[in-house]
Amino acid sequence: MAYATGTDLVERFDWEVVSQLASDERVELTKGEVVNLPALVTALDDASGRIESALIHGGRYTPAELDGLTGNSLSHLKRITCTLAMVGLLRRRPGVYADLLQLLTADAEEYLKMISTGVDVFNLTPEIDAGVIEDGGNRQFQEIQTIKTRQSISDNITGHLYGFRDDSYNGRYR
């Protein structure tokens, strides 16, 4: 399921440009006809797939979490989806609107990069709390990590004071 509709796309971009890019019939269409063109629906589905791929990478979000977005976060998701869809539509007509294609491609790739690295969190609590490790009350993991950290610090300090341990003999101590 796409994260935006044809109506969302024509609200964010010039519907006549969208009509030229999505229609293969070369006939004049109304705004209402443009939103249901097969090429436009496919572009929105493709864009949604790219978004899911970026979001799921690293376990950041699930599609169910995105389906539950509201308000500004939902609007932002629709913007990203529509931008990616427009890039797909512009690529159907190479050479047409080349400057717009270049601009939107840069925006789309930046959106995907931000999302996949967690910069843009869509105001979801699980992503905000992603740095907290829940282990069901088992402190063993934390204790092991603390021990490893202490050993690392200790080895580093003593290594600088007394030299680092080396398993190879280099002939200095005879």
C-alpha cells in the first residue's frame, strides 16, 4: 500500500506536469483523471517500497508504525513519498524537465539517507528510545560490558605507563 495517494501528489506538484509525465495517451485530462493514472499509482507504490526499504534497514521502523502516523509526521511522509514518485515519473520522460529531475533526485536521496540513518524519526517513541537496551531485567549483559570497558581502560593506562605487552621478542631485553 502506498503512503500517499494521487491526490496527495497533485496537491504537492503541478498537476498538469504530472499529467504529462504519467499519461501515455497524449490527451488532455482533468485533475480528477490524473490522480488515478496507472503510471502515477505505480510510481507511488515504487516510492513507498523505497521508503520501507530505507526504514526497515537496521530495524528502525515497521510498516505498521508508518501506517499509524498522524499530523505533521504523516504530512512529511506523504511529501517524501510524492517526491520519490515524481522522480520516478520524471525518469519516464528523459530530457523533459531535466533540472526538476536533478533537484528532486537530490531531495529524494537526502530524505532516504536521513530516514535510514535515523536523523528523521517521524516522532515515533520506539525510535526515540532506540538507544535504550531492554533485557528483561537481566543485568548480566550490562555487567559484561562494564567489565570489558574497565579492562580496556586499564590496559590502555598501564600500556602507556609500562609499555604495551607484545607477544613477539624483538631482541631488546637480553
